[in-house]
Amino acid sequence: MTPSQQALWKKVKSFPLDDSKASFSFTDRLARENSWTMEYSLRTVLEYKKFMFLICIANHPLTPSDQVDQVWHLHLLYTESYWEDFCQNTLNRTIHHGPTKGGDQEKEKYNNWYEETQKRYIETFKTNPPEDIWPPSSIRFGELNFTRVNLHRNWIIRKPKFLKKWKF
Amino acid sequence: MQTITQLTPAETYLLTQGSSVLLKDLLKYTFIDLLFKRVLNIMKPTNRYKTLSANNICIGSQFTTYSPRKHELAFLEIFNKSRDLNIMFYQLVKIAYQYANSKHKFVFKHLFNTPYISKSLEISPLKNLFFNIQLTEEGVLLKHTITSELNELEKNFPKLIRNNPQESKAILDKIKGNIFLLKNFDFELLKEIEPALKKPIEDIEDKDFDCFYFDSYNTFSTIFDNDFERAEAEENPVKKKPQSYRSTHRSSYHQRGSFWGSLWSSVWEGLWDSIWNSDGDGDWGDGGCGGCGGCG
């Protein structure tokens, strides 16, 4: 990292996503909405910050893991924090979020970007991205089958391992 | 003073109190002991919110060289995975609560792994299920020794602080968080011999000085208890009680003071952990929409 990159990373890393006065903070919400533990949520928030920093210093498009993407989605809901405090005052640039347009070409494009992101991560932070937050591309793009479930009316039961590859 | 120097305060507390220990206190003593060992630091908040709950916790100077016992990982596991993190106090309490999962699991899965504890507790599946802790012969002897050492400290340590601060500091460095197990001790006296209790770190980059600043032990203890109860209520909606109930009936609710109280807690914690054995280790259920790509 160059000195200016180090200075930016310091600012990004210390950016407060949690309002300590709130009884239900950003990370609390993230944990609840994704059924993550607090430990996992906090680590994912740090990875989100690393990803946003990488976007700022990279000269090509990058793609986050699904977990990091969930943090990004939630941050986008806190519009003032995202657009003003984070983009405008911390990163000094705007970062838009662009969902895929679908199709095989797009899939391949994002696959390549995702692998590029992981390479860039290793170069910059001199460490491998944690695999439980940055899974391999095969899992990142192979296990996208999510839906909203009303837990007041439904139970969720984990599939046995040998059935996981089947989509029923 | 040989024995308690070998034990963490959670181990000492378990051996002396047996079945009546509280998960909240096991965790609290573990946390404060890690502060004394400079494995963790409390930083003063740099923002305008000046409550302990909002203080950030980060790794201390001894973190990299310290070999933690399994029960201490409740507070350290996250920093093993990401040393860069600084975490708000209430969040770390919640992480520890989720790691511990229940008193039953914390004692029999985590604390039980240490040599002193494993040789001191009887292993009986039925008794363990109902959290009825019984000591072995060796355990009884150990309890006797620990109690004598604590009594001696309680009697002599305040005088020693006044008369010989250097020697008292040396003792404190050996017993660390065990000091907080003393019943009638004025913890404010510790500020006279422990400089780390006085000065907060203002900046995360300043790692030269370890500190665990808080106004007083009582303040720390009360805030820890509140944050623990908050985590407990969020994780176990069945156990959730109105604040007034929890504050006025805490003893009977947690300490198995009555038959029904003990039956309820034992069945809930014991059966749930032993039979259903929900592991609660860092599960991550994916959710939300898929297929989002990054921006250019």
C-alpha cells in the first residue's frame, strides 16, 4: 500500500457503521436478518470495508462475495450514512451498486471479476481472504438459491449433505 | 498463594462455588482477567458516546504470545480470525454469550478442558445433565486450598497495598483477575498500584500502553451484567422477562434458589444442550437476494 492508500484504509477501517446509542445497531440488524452470529457479522463488516477500499484503489470492476454483498445492501438502506458519511466524506467518491443483468455472459463476467477481487485482496492485504466470508467461485455463484421466509409461519430444516446438490 | 496463580478466575469461581455459579459471572471474570493479562484492551471511545458499552475492545500487547485456555476463546476467537477488529463492548459480550451458549456447555465443554478442573469435578452424566456439580477428593482439597488463599488475600492485601505497593503489585501480576473474587475488597485501591487502570488509549494505533480504563469495578460489573442480560434476552426469547422481573428476581431465576427454578433451568439448559446439542458455532445462514455484482 502506498502512504495515501494507507491513510485511506485507516479512514475506511475506522468508519463507524454502528451507532452506539441505538438499541438495535447496524450489526444487530445484519446478524438478525441473515441469522448470523455477532462474531460472523462483525467480521463480515470488516470484509465489506476491505472490499470498498479495494474498489477505491482498483482500476477495474470488482465483485463482492454474497456475504459482503449483504452488508453492502444493508448499508445502502442507511442512505445518509452510505452516501454522505461514507462515500462523500470518507471515500471522496460515489460507489454505485449494480446488480447483474442475467444471462451466461454476465455470469462469466462476474465470475472473472470475483476472482480478480480475491487476487487484488491478497496483493493489497498480504493475506488470503477468509474462506467462510469469501468462498470459492463455485460456491459463490453455484449456491444462489435464496428466498424470503416468514418464520412466524414456517420452520427451516437443514438439508442433509448428500441432498445439497439437488435443487428440490 | 501458589494455587490461584495457576487458575483463571473462572476456574477459581467454579471450584469454590460449584453448582451455584452464574454464566454471567464466569464470563465477566474471564473478560476482566484477559484485560489484566494485557491480552485485550479497552479503548476510550473517540466519539461522543461515553459509555462503557460503546467502548471499543481491541487486542492487547500480550495477545500474540498468549496461549489461551478453551473457555477464554469466548472473547478471543474473533480476534484470532481478525486481529484488526475493534469491537464495541456490548458486541463482545454478545459474542461471548453466543460462544458459551449456556452455562452447561460453557462449564462442561470449555472450562472442563483445563487440567485443574477436569481432575476436580466428578463426571456423572445424570448429575451433569442437571448441573449438579460434585467435587472429587482432589477437588475438595483444591477448594480448601483456594478458599484459604483467598481468605488470606482478603485479610492482608489492602494493608499490603498501603505499606508495600511494590510487593502488592507483584502479587497482583500473579493472581490477575482472581483479585475480583475477593468479597470485601475495595477495588478502588487497585488504581494505586495498577497504572493500566488509569489511562485510556485515545487512539487505536497507540499500542505502546495497555489500558483497561473504566470508572470503577462496580460500574464495569453493572454494565457487563446489563449487556449480558440484553444478549440473553435477544438469544433466548423464551427466557425473556420484563426488566423489573429480572432485576428483582435475578437470584432465584438464575441461581436455582427454588425447585421449580432449578428444574426449569436444568431442563432447559441441560436437555437442550445434551440431547439436541445445538452447537451454535459461527453458523452462517445465507439470506437475501443472489446474483448481485459489484460496481465498476
